[in-house]
Amino acid sequence: MSSVQPKPANRIILLGAPGAGKGTVAKALVDLFGLSHLSTGDMLRAAVAAGTPLGVQAKGFMDAGALVPDELMVGLIADRVQQPDCKGSTGLVRFLLDGFPRTLPQADALDQSQLGPDLVVYLEVDDSVIVDRLCGRRTCPGCGSPFHIHFAAPKVPGICDRCGTALVHRSDDQEDAIRKRLEAFHRQTGPLVGRYASCLVKIDGALAPADVLTQVVSTLRSRGAIADDATQAASAVS
Ligand code: AP5
């Protein structure tokens, strides 16, 4: 009797509220499995720091906790997925999207480019947990790695473990902006959970970081996105 193998997941989306742990999981997956991580938040922060026209337009929205307009975001991703690191050995586009899509029009744009996801991993975390996570977050402006003053402290206070850069407190990680980002998430991004119901896996993002990662890795393995051992994953963030 032959068993039908599911189609391997090449295009993966990490979905979740601000502070749900998308960046933390994504950085670990890059380290462990070399996935092509496309973080729209990291791209926008780099554009702001470089003072590009996109950065100048995006900064006010970001600082206010609002979403950057769809037309800017769709153009940014359309260019990024053409880069060589998003082409798998079979020529198919492969990526781990973190922070995109965030609205129904952004999801429509992906579908229109034949780049809709094979798998959506939704990190579920209650709003009450988010504010503490983001108020205590410290981020590396060099490599984008997230830390937390209590939950994921760097070995040397204030310094990135990975690249040695001084950590910063993001300008949108202030309580007012966090509450606006959560409101935008529920109103504009929440509908994507229903939109992607057929390929979405929910994971409890309130678990300890190593447990969240183990569950994500198991999900990716079961969908053929990676071929390594999940037990290796827990030690990567513990
Ligand atoms: P972006 O950078 O994408 O921000 P976000 O979605 O708000 O997500 P965060 O980066 O804040 O959180 P995360 O889920 O990655 O959590 P993390 O792993 O860091 O976007 C920023 C802005 O850019 C947006 O507000 C918007 O203006 C704009 N933008 C971006 N994309 C856009 C788009 N597509 N359309 C329009 N606008 C767009 O973890 C958070 C903290 O918790 C860390 O300190 C971490 O150490 C800690 N932590 C993580 N996991 C755990 C755990 N399991 N237990 C305990 N602590 C944990």
C-alpha cells in the first residue's frame, strides 16, 4: 500500500501579535536550519536607519504603533522574494515570512503573485502577556536578535550575544504604542486567521521559549519544511 506524502511546505508564514515571539522563533530557525527569514519589521527599521525614502515614509507610522500602508509593504516584499536566497534547489520560491502579510490586501497580493503560504504557524499569546514582554525587550540593531531583561537576558547585560552590538529599547516598545499595535493586530491582522484556516497550525506562544520552538520545529518537520531532529531545537534557546 503506498502512502501519499504531503507536499513539502516551502512558503511559511509566522503569524502572531506584536511580541508573540515571531522574531525569537525565526532567528532560531535560521540558526538551526538556514531558512530564508524575511522580517518586514527588520527591513523597515533598516530603511529608517539608512534614511531611505521608504524609511522616511514608514517612520511616523511605526512610532505611532500603526501599520505602514499596504502599497509600500507589497512593493517591499515583491522585491525581496526575487533575491537568490529565496530560491530553493528546485527553483521554487522558499521563505519564512515574519510580519507579512498583516492585512487582507497584503494576503491578496501574495496570492496574486502565486506566493500564498503552504503553512501558517500562528503563535497564540494573550494580550496580558504581551505588554510585559515588549516593555522588557531589548533588540540588537546589528543583527535584529531579540532579548528580554528577564525572560531571555543576554550573557553580558546590554550587549548582543550574537554580534556584540549594544542593545536598544525599540522606540515603539513603549506602553502607548504597544497598545495601539495590539489594537491594529486584532482589527487588521486577526482576519488572516480565518483566511488561512486550511493551512494554519496554532501553537501556544505563552510557553517557555524552548518549548515554543520545539513545537514549531515539530510542525515544520511534519510538513516537510525541514528534516532535522526537534530535540536539537530546545537547546538552541535554553
Ligand atoms: P515588527 O518588527 O514586525 O513588530 P511586531 O509584529 O509588532 O512584532 P515584534 O517584533 O514586536 O514581536 P515578535 O513577535 O517578533 O516578538 P519577539 O520574538 O521579538 O513590526 C514593527 C512595525 O513595522 C509595525 O508596528 C508596523 O508599523 C510596521 N510593519 C511591519 N510589517 C508590516 C506590514 N506587513 N504591514 C504594515 N506595517 C508593517 O519577542 C518579544 C519579546 O518577548 C522579546 O523580548 C523576547 O525575548 C520575549 N519572548 C519571546 N518569546 C518568549 C516566550 N516564549 N516566553 C517569554 N518571553 C519571550
